[in-house]
Amino acid sequence: MPAAAVVIVGHDSADALPGTLGALLPQLGEDDEVVVVDCASRDDTAAAAREALGGRGTVLEPGENLGFAGGCNAGADATSAPLLVLLNPDAVPEPGFLDALRAAASAHPRWGAWQALVSLPGRQEVNTDGNVAHWLGIGWAGGLHSAAADARACGDHEVGFPSGAAMAVRREAWDAVGGFDARYFMYGEDLDLGLRLRLAGWGIGVAPAAEVVHDYAFTKGDYKWFWLERNRAWTVLGAYPGVLLAALAPALLAFEVVLLLLAWRGGWLRAKLRAQAAVLRELPAIRSRRASVQATRSVTASSFAAGLSDSLDSPNLAAAQAIPGAEALQSAYWRLVRLVVRG
């Protein structure tokens, strides 16, 4: 059973951390590590972490807000255990959480990353039982509000990408793909990591015997929409194999037009335009990043595409679902693309 390095990135998390650390610390083994990275909090996050840890772990204070991606990278660099566990400061582990993640490492040697079952407060409903990656580059929490009992009964299985709320990553796999891209700052970095791991030949799964309780709500706002859309472009242009990207190009461009309309109707057009402008401005960096990401590729385009979905079963896509024929059209297009890349 591998030793684990638990990395928690906090920002104004003083209220949440004591509960999370209080549930985590009794599960630690002798060789396990815990690092809390305080990203320039305006409250007493660092002090609350030190008090809750009681000398059992380390608190890093980089002096700036590195974002979730950069904070996780800093925590990973400060540890050495072979199994990294990334945990949100408000994701409270259930008993047996760490041991179940360790067991999955042994049971699935080709999995590069896997997540715990993330349930909503009360443990009756699911927050995510394995995230879904749509071929348009959109990711979301799988099984949201479904019965948690059903998710627990499913056993280990592969999923589109792992949730950053409670994720285990083999350090070997993390190092091979370079961890998170710190330029993502926040939102979408778990989707990007999952697709890059899959590109490099690793599997992605969920181990529902490991469980955390997380109070989740998809809060909307210009700030979040900007990072979601900007990072979605970075992910698609970086991780998708060339033949897949070429086959999807017409649909991806058409989707940008549709998104402008949806953003206008939804009140986040300014954020969408800022994201598009950022992507155009950052094209040289995106091109350079694509070269390094594709250099790690060890699977066929068809195998990579098999991990993507054509489902529109997401609360984030409610507007798209309302468009007559949209679901059938995008599913048909995806089937055609799968035939092209298979050939």
C-alpha cells in the first residue's frame, strides 16, 4: 500500500479546514505526508491549518495566489510519497477514504489518476461519481444529484476525467505529464490533466469506496466563465491528437458562434469575448504547449476519442439541450468523427 502525500490548497479557507483535517489526520500512516498551501488568504487560513495539523503536516505560504493549479504543483513539489492525493479544503473525508484510494492503486496498475466518490451534505446525493468529458472540451460532474447509494454499489470503474475535489494521482504519472499547468490558475485543470494522462496511455477511474462530503454549487459569474472558456480552448488545442482536432474543427468553430449567442442570452457575453481574445493573444504559447503535450502521446487518436462523450446531460448545457435537434445532430457528428479517426 503506497504512502500518500495529501495536498490541500486553501484560499480564505479558515472555516473549512479544521473539519477536513480533523477527518483526515486519523487516517494517515507513518509515512504519509500532508501539505496545506495557503494562497494569499485574507483570513487566518495558515494559522487554522497549523493548529489543526498540530505538527503532523506542513503549511506553505508562497505569498501570492497561485490558483488551484499552481498551489497543487507547489504542494506536490514539497512532497515525495508515490501517491499524490489532491483534496479540496472543504471536502471532508469519510472513514477509510485514504485506504480505499491506496487499494485502487494496487488494483488498477494502469490507472494514472482516480477520484473518490464525492457526495453532497447528508450523503444521500452525488456531487460527482466520475466526471464527464464532452468532445467539445466541456467537462462536468457526473451523476450530480443521483442516488449516492447507487454510486457506492457500482464499484471501481473508468471515467472521463477525475474531479480535483478528491483525486489520487500516481507520482510517476504526474511527473510524466508535468502535473497541472499553472497557467490554468483555476477551473478545468482537472479535465486537462485527465486528458493529458489518457493521451500518455494512463487510465482514469473512480474508486467509490473512498468518499468525501463536499458542499457544491455551480456558481456562475464573469470570473468563472472566463476561466472555463479560456481553459477549455487550451485543453482542446493541447490534448486532442491532430487528426481528431482536424475532424472536429468545423464543429468547434460553429460551437463558438453558438456560445456567443448563449453567452449573450445568459448575461456572460463579456466574459466569453474576453476568453476568446485571451486565446488569440496566447496562440504562440498554446502552439508551444501543444508540441510538448503531443510529445507524450502513446495512444491512437481512436483510443483517445473513446474517453470522450457525446452526452448533453449536464446542467451547464441546459440552453444547448433546448435547441431543437441539437442533441441528435451533435451525436451524429461525433459518430462520423469516430469513424474518421478509426480509419
